[in-house]
Amino acid sequence: MSAWTRIRSWSPYPEIAAVAIVALVIPLLLPELTFYMTLLLAAIVVTSLSLFMGYAGQAALGQGAFVAAGALTVGVFTVQWHLPPWLGLVCAPIVAGLFAALVGWPLLRLRGHYLAFGTIAVLLLVQALMGVVPLFGRGIGLNGIPPLIALPIEDAQTRNATLKLIYVVIAVVVLVVSLLVSHRVVASRFGRGIRALAGSETAAASAGVPVLGSKLRVFVLAAVFAGFAGALTAFYFPFVNPESFPAEQSFEYVIMAVVGGLGTLWGGLLGVVVVGVLLRLLNDLASLPDMPAILGPSLQYAGYGIVLVLVLLFMPKGLIPTITSAVQRRRSRP
Amino acid sequence: MTLFITFLISGLAVGCAYALVGSGFVVVHRVTHVVNFAQGSFAVIGGMLASRLITGGVPHGVGELVAILVAGAAGLAVGAIILSRPGTPPFVALLIGLGLVFIALAVNILVFGQNPAPSVPIVQGAVDILGARTEWQRLIVVPVTLVVFAGLALFFERSDLGRAMTATASNPRAARLVGIGYRRMGLAAFTIGGLLGGIAGVLIAPSQQISPYADMALAISGFSAAVFGGLSSPWLTLAGGLILGVVGQLLQGYGVGSFQTQVSLLLMLAIMIIRARALNAQEEAK
């Protein structure tokens, strides 16, 4: 309980501002933005997923379904219906949120491993739909998504680089908003209600917490941010196809959330950075000359697995709570 | 009619494989309340190792047996890790299992490569059943599965270890009071889960190409079958597997398209949501 009281009394706004500034400076120093952008997009998804998993005490293993919903909104709006790109960006989180409300209403009655498998099922069904529905590109996908802003720059290379920088900046803004919203949720009366859920649903229900409604609201909130991330994915890469959102990616989100620490404000971000950078290093190691081709995927999966198992066995609360309590113990020592 | 028989038989064969993987979920869940994500990985190990051994010159029978035993050992190892910390909540155990799926996948890719295992049928040839030409390999899956399920039932009802496991499943505290260790029973359950997964893999590898990446699909199909039995009844799991297999193959056969997995997913979702209250009560009780 003490961890929660501490979070509430402590204002994270200076830290969030600092993160925003650092996140905006980094891309100016990088020669290539794609890896950084994937980290940012993952951080947007994982921050709110961590909130859902920490507070509902449930695993959502198919968050990619809502990322896909956001990306498909952009793809369908622009490529199929030729609507203005900004409209796609605005509607993507709304569509993802509505989709989450629709599937969450029956799905969130499930608990534990049933919900875990249920959420995977939703993701796999979304992938299957993307493979057969003509509106979603029927297997080929939606290609050639137009840029969000028509930049008046002649040189194609400069124009592309500037566009990618703009997408990175938007992603940073969305990430900051997700951190602020998460903080507000944690600090609110509603937040106290959903925290009670993680302890015992029966106890929370008897204390007057609307169990299904509360879970559904956090689930929808997480989907809204996942939808935002999906929209930015669609603009950045610029295509959407059934292979864009593999199940492994959704598991990766969960691994990142668990490693950082579920239900904490900074856990998602830290988990994304630690796991993302570790996997990148393993990937670089595997692509050194003289390394067998098979080593790449093998090292990547071993990286996921070993990190997840070690963290769950030896610091099951994740990095952030473990670090905070270690710091506190040191401080309280006379 | 001939066509119908063909689809029915291949559906039964597919369904039996689902049921075997699913029965592994059931055995582990009954005793430990853990859903072991790595259940599909055991089938991959069994199927790919059998193929590798037999193409390497090991005679039929020995190769399959060794592969099944190795899958059982993998089950024991997975169990030892998942149960290594007493008091781990099932939610955390599920995620540890997910981590172990990734580790198993990494090892499988290193050992077997990324391509599907070459098919080495246990029995050659084909037979006519009511005019439908069926390979023996597909056909033997059904009796073997029935024998395994009957053996499983006998094991839980008659053998000392099986009865001790059933006792732990229904009341871990009382079982401990009479000297039945939860951890020992849990490890036994995981080992049996590994063996069952290995048997499934050995049986389906010759007719369905299995690669290391088949783990997740196998786990999901097995879980779907196990959901029919509320993760606790082996016979309902068998029924569930057969329903999923036959419905999927009939849809595919009559040109609706290859939606075997999607059919399983939809039926699984429907059953879970309809039975949510009962399933949750069972979760809460543990």
C-alpha cells in the first residue's frame, strides 16, 4: 500500500518534462530514426498496457489487435476512401477504443489464463480478417499510405527525412500524453477503485467498485493509445498488412511491461528501453560476419525468454518497484 | 459422401492431435492450477526430434520413443522452473511459461533449423474406407489417442501416483497432511504433460509439417480443446478436440476456406464467454 501512497503524493511532472526534452533531442543526434521510432511506439503501447495489467491483475497478450485497428483506420481512410490523412490520425484512437469496448465487454468477464488466451484469439482473428477482407487489402495489405502533411520540399530525400522527424515528434507528444493520463488515472478515485481490483475482485465489488466497468475503462484507455501507435506506424512505414502485427510483438509488449514493473508510471518506458536495447544488441551480435544465419532469430527469442523468466523469478514486481524499494531501504538506514 | 468421409477422417485425426496437446494442459492445470504455455513446444520437440532421429538411421519405434521421452524431460524441466518459487501466482506462472516458450523456440531453431521436419511416416500405405482413400498414418492417430486417454484415466484412478495427483488437485493442504508433496506432484504432472505433448508431436509430424514456429498454433489449438473440458476433464477435452478438428476440416473441405485455426479460436471464445461464470468460480476457488 505504501508504494501507492507514495505515487499519489509525489508529482512526476518535472520528470515527465525532462523525459520529453530528452526524447526530442535524441532524434537530432541519430543517423537513422526507425529503431528509435519503434521504441517510442512500443513505449506508447506499453505505458497504458502496464496500467491495465497492473491494476486489473490480468494479462492482455493481444494488444497488437488495437495497434492494428489504429493502423487499419489510417490505411482505410487514406488508401481506400481518399480522406485527408489527418482525419485518419484523429479517428484511429477512437476506432481502436470503440473496438476495445466492443470486444472487452464480453471478453473482460474472463479472468487469468482464459483472458490471456482470449486476447490472443482476438489478435489472431484480426490478422485473419486482414487476410480476407477486401477493404483491409485482403492479404496484400494497404500500400502507399500518403504522408500526414504535404511538405513543400522539392528534394524527395530531404522531404522523407523531415516527415519521419515529424512523426517522431508526434510520437513523443503522444507518449507524454500517455504518461500524463496514466499519472492522472493512478492518482484518481477511479484509480483507487481499479487498484482494489488487482487485490481481490470480490472485495472490490463488495466495496462498491463497478468491477467490469472499471476494467473496461482501463482496457479502452490502453486500446486508445495502442490505436494512436498504430496510426503512427501506418504513416511512418507507410503500409499495413497482415504481417505488420505478429503475435510475438504483442508478447513483446507484455514482456516489456513485466520487466519494467506492472502498474507503475515509469515501468512501461523503462521496460521498453531495457528490452528494446538488449534485443538490438543481440541482433547486432548475430549479424556480425561469420555468424550463422540461424543465430539471429535464435538469439532474439532466447533474449525475450531469458529476460522474462529471470525477472519473473527474481524480481517479480519488475525493475521500477525493485529499484525504488532498494533506494528507500538505503535512505531509511541511519 | 466419399468426400464427406475423407474430411471426417482427417478431421478426427486433427482433432485427436488437438486433444492430446489439450490433455497436457488438463493434467498440469488439474494438479497445479497453472496453464503451461509451453505445451505446444513439447509437441514440436517430439515431432521434430523423431523425424531427425529416424532420418539419421535410428529405427522406427526407438526414434519415436526417445523423442517422446525427451519431450517428457522438457516437461520436467519446464515444471521445475515454473514451480521453483512456492507461492507464485498463476498469472505469473503463465508468463514464466511464455518466457520458456521463447527459450524452447530458440533451442529448437538452433537444433533443428527453421524449416519443417521431413515427414517420416510410422506406417506406410493407404486404405479405402467407404470409398475414401486414407493414409494409414492419419488413421493410426485415432486409436493411439484413444489408448492414451484410456491409459490416462486408468492412471489417475488406479495407480498410486495418479491417485496422489488427484488428491493434490482436489485439496493440496489435505494431501500434504497425508504426506503427498505438492511440488513432487506438480513435477510429475508437468512431466506427463511433456510426454503427452511429445506423443502428439510424434503422431502429427508425418502428416502435418511441423517447424519450430508451430509451437504457438499447437498450444492454442490444445488450449481450445481443453477449454471444452473446463481445463479439468480429459474426456471432454477429447470431445472438444474432435469437434474442433471435424468442423475445421469440413469447412475447409467444402470450400469455405482454410480456417481451421479461426474456427478453434471462435469456438474457444464462445465457450469461454458463455461459461465465464463457472470458469471464474473455479479460478477464484484456488
